Amino acid sequence: MVDSWIKAAKAADAASAEEPLEHITMLDGSKLLWPYPPPNFFTEVVNDPKAVLGRGAFSVVYRSVLANGKTVAVKRLTKAAAADPGFAEEIRVLARVPPHPNIVGLLGVYLNDAECLIISEFGGPTLSSVLASEQDKFDWKSRLSVLMGIADGVRHLHGLDPCILHLDLKASNILLVGPERIPKLCDFGLAVELKEGFEFLLPGEHG
């Protein structure tokens, strides 16, 4: 039994550059990079406190609406986060994940010299917030259903070729969607593809 965590592969040789984001096509044939941000995002959405879904050290997530009326989640990254090479790798990994009912789908990315937006399917409250606020109402039958959905999402990722490892699976990275509270995995900031050259590291070496 290997008592270890699987971590990211060794950095590829500098001569073999990764595919630029502007060249990546989504699995449905659409372009990854959007030419425009969601309508009124910079003029209205970012100035509306009610549109904020969550805040982190490196991003703010907003609720926004596309021109076709579809509600989406828009993660606005800080300049430091957008400049991190890990950001581009996260996007490359997400763009290769086939649709699954238990994984938040990536819709696209908007980039310019000053802004970086990641547009995804709209989710719901996090599992951690529901456990904290509705502990008495969240019965074990519901919890088991959520656990089964999470496991199905993880199985989907692990069944891909190459296998994708989330590496940051926790209650705050699980969204519960709709009245059925369908769990969806989100936040793939540490996710990696299990390719040749990956290392096995002892527990504790991965955050």
C-alpha cells in the first residue's frame, strides 16, 4: 500500500511550451477565450454587492447574466493570480473535462491586459455553508446522496485519459445545486493531469 499523495508532474522542459490559451478549443467546439466579458460586468455587476457570491485571497466570484439570459458565475482574479503559471494550467485542465452532472462546467475565459475572468456554470451554496447553517435539517439520507454524487464526480475525473486529480477536495469546494442539492465539484486551482513523470510525495507535502 502506497501511503502517499500524488502531486503535479515535474515541470516540462522549457523547450516544450504548453499550448497557448488562445489556441484552445472547448470540447463542444467553441473557443476557450471570449472576445468580450459578460454584458455590463464592469459597469454594473462589480459594483453591486448583491452580485458577490464569494471572496477569496486571489479572486472574487460574481453572479452575472449572459446576453441569452443564462445565469453564470464569474471569477475575477487578482493580477497576481492571473500572472501565476498555475492559472493557465488550471484552465487547460478544466477545458479538457467532459460535461458531468457532478462537476461545475467551464464556459469560457475573458482576458485583457488588466483583467482575467473565468466564466462557469452557476452553482449554489457550498457544502460547508449548508453544514454550518442547516446542520439539523441536513439529514443523513441527504448527506449520503451528496457523498454519492461527489464520488461519482471524482470517478469521472479519475476515469479520464489522462486521469485528472482534483487535489483540493473539501466541503468549501463542493456546490449544492437546486432543491435536489446536486453536488458539483468546483475550484480546480490545484488540479493536475496524471501524466508520465508524476511523483509520489509523502503526506503533508501537499497543502
